[in-house]
Amino acid sequence: MNQAAKRSWALLHEPEGPLAPYLDLFTESLDEQGFKQRVIHMKIRTAANFSKWLHTRNCVALDVTNEHVQQFFKNSERRISVSSGEYATVRQLMDLLSQLGIIRTLPETNNPTPIQQAVDAFATYLREKRGLCDKTLIQYCPFVEHFLIGRFGHDPITFSILCAEDVIGFIKQRAEQLSLARAKSATTALRSFFRYLRYSGEIELDLAAAVPTTPNWTMSEIPRGIDPNHIQAIFDHCPRNTSVGRRDFAILKLLACLGLRAGEVVSLTLDSIGWEVGSITVVGKGNQVTSLPLPVEVGEAIADYLRHGRQISTSRALFLRALAPIRGLGAAQTVSTIVGAAIKRAGIETRYHGTHQFRHALATEMLRNGASLSEIGSILRHRQAKTTNLYAKVDFTALRPLSLPWPGGES
């Protein structure tokens, strides 16, 4: 029996019940995911308690369902344990046994609300009929859910009673709470939802036309690039003697030197790096695949992380979580969190805290060094030229001769 399997028997009493024979497999699974021995012991105790509870109810493994999980945590003795991670542990055990075919795969007992059903149907339409990616669904669906909750609450949903007043009131409220960009996303989401309702025959009115527009003028702002001195300070204060520090340094280099978006960093895999040809393959917006040259300093940072920082894992994601379960970063927000921590660690004050400020800084620096807008657009992978034209506003040297003299001042 290997070391991982031995851990499963670190209990006061030998485990009993229908799931006891599978605790070794559960232990090995947790070990492969990178959980520490102390955490594995805690999880095995929870799994053993669940198996013992099933034994008192004469359950066999094949008959264990999600309903048993809910009943196990319903009694007063285990209510506090739900928040301490025991519920997640039992769910992990159930997922493993389901994958192995030891228990039946059954849906959760909690039935979705009518609003959740409506939002899920809308998401299915966007994915299957419109061909939109999951990132778009994540952006649209919360707005639709908030609209439906605000209009119907817990009452039955009757789409036919929706009117323009409902739509305008919702957008007006959202516009007061959100940034211009987010408010615009809300209007786009609602227009798409009302087109879906009309397509599916739920409504006859063209409520998409009733969605008001939000003021979001093109090129109305100066690009929000982080100062080059601040970038250097962030690099200097990134601890490169730890696995997390090496990972974060490589990520920061990708942001600063290639202008990658947060989601693009998350989607990188071990296969994205072409070491022999010095390239990196990036999957951008709309699943657009682009091959970019890999700068030497970026390649060195990634190689240092792979050799001395990346934990052993079956995951093909380039960058992994630091804590178990060991897997890819998962969400773009994780990269934003890494950037925020790096800024705080450097002890600097920046106007913005997201990842896009590195992207803007790269474009601005390229422009100052003589790169054309088309070259900048190629590196940043802009699909439309007008998106890159925003950076013409930061070429102050070229714009200064075009400025008109101030009345009464020197010409």
C-alpha cells in the first residue's frame, strides 16, 4: 500500500459502512490534487463519518444519492460543519464515486426556480443558436436574472405583460449604479434577451427597441496606462524565490510585455509555448487564435516558473493555483487579484488596479518608440482598427503642432 493510501487509516476506529472500501481511492485523489496531509486527514474523517451514517441506515453504495448528503447535514450536530468545509468534502467524495460508476449520477434535489429556468433557457439559446462563448453568457445572464427578479420577484413569470416602462425603469436604475461600460453591457444583454423571447414566441412586442441607449462615446477617454516606473517597481518587489512569486512574475511579464488580457493568461496551456520557434499561442476574444513572438525575458520568467515553481499536476494549464485542489487559475479575476497584490506589495499608488493598465502602457510605449497603429493593433490583437485609434490620443508630440493657440497668448 502506497503512502497516500496509508493516510486513509489515520482514524481512531476502522471505518465502516458502504463507502469504507473506497476511502483509499478518495485519499489518492486528494493527494493527486495537491492537498496537504493534514487536510487529507480531516477530509477522510468526514468521509468516514458519512459512511458510518449511511451504515446506520442500511444503505449500500449503489443506492447512495444526493438526498442522503442533504439528510446527513440536516441534523443539528452537523449544521456548523457545512461552513467548515465538510459539505464540500462529501460532495468531492460523491463526484469521485460517480465518475467511477460506484454510485448513480442523479441531479441535485434543489429544483431551479422559474427565473433560473428562464435564464438557463436563454443561455442555451445563446450557446446553441447564436454560437456565443461562455464568457458572453457569464456577462449577459446576470443582468437578465436581475431584471426578471425585479419585475416578477417570487410571482409566476408572465412574459406577455412586460412593457417598455419595465425596461426603461430597469436600465435607468442600472445606469445610476454601474459604470458606463457595464451599463452598456446591461442594455446589450436585455436587447438580446427580448429578441430571444420574440424568437421563442413568448412575446409579440419588439421590446428590444424599447431598451434605451447609454452614453458611451467612442474615444472619449485617454488610455489608462500604468507608469513605466511603476511597472519596474512591481517587477522589483515580486519575490522570485518562491513558487508563487515565480508564477506571479511570469504572469506580470506576459501582461507588461505582450499586453495579454487576464482571460488570455488563464487560458494558456503548456502547449501554448513554442520553445523551438520562440512563440506563444494566445486564444483571445471570440476564440481568435494568434501566434505571437515570445520575448526572451518573458520566456525566461516562464521557464523559471516551470522548472522551479510549478507543482506536479495532470492539468495542462500553464499557471496553476497555489493551494489545493491544484488546477488552473480558473477565472480572469484571479489574475486581477495577482495584479492588485503586486501593486500593494510595491507600495505604489496607481489610478487603476486591473490588468488592462499594462496593456495600455505597452501600446503607449510602442507608439512613443515609433510603432504604427497597425503594428500596435497586431500585437494587441484588435479586430477593428478604430479600437487601436484610441492610442493616437497619447502621441502628444505628434498632436502638439495641431493645437490652436490660446486667445491672447503667444502664438
